[in-house]
Amino acid sequence: MDERDHRDGVRLSPLERAALAEIEEGLRHDHVDPEPPPAPARRPWLAVSVVLMVLCSVFLAVVGFRTSEPAILWCFAVLWPLTVIQSVRLVRRWMRHWLRPGGRITSWF
């Protein structure tokens, strides 16, 4: 190899040519895996938590309305919105999985 690189006419010093040859050798041995590693398995914690929250909410609602105990009614009032929020997250995850895998359901959801 002479002082000029034949591809683009750039002059390289012997040290630069050695560094470039080392980089190119490393790139030749580099390879890309054709498939990405598998995604980690989803754990059913959201579904389990929604089921438990629904059961607790129903229990608190029944007991609170039958006894008219303010503390139980307040516990229901705090737990119910959290249950609804978690339920919406679960339904959204299921819809994304079953309707359009890998995409959004709509632009706003």
C-alpha cells in the first residue's frame, strides 16, 4: 500500500494505516445477530392485583353499605378509583396484545 489510499485519495501516515487496518479487521469479525433476544416473559402481577382489588372493593362496598360505617365507606372510596385505573391499564394491555401487536390501538389510547 503506498502513501495514498486508492479509494478517496487521502494520504495516511503508516501509524494511521495500521490503526485503520486494525479497525477494519475488527469490523470484519463483527457480526449482527439476525434475531433479537427474546423478550422477558410478562408476569401476571397486574391481572392478579386487579382481581384482588375488585374483590376487596366489592367486599368493602357490601359491608360499608350494610353497616353505614364511615371508615369502611372511606376505604371503599379510596380503593375504587385505584381499582378502575388498574383495570383500564389491564384492558389496554390486553387490547394492545390481541388487536394490534406491537402498535397503539388509537392515537389517544
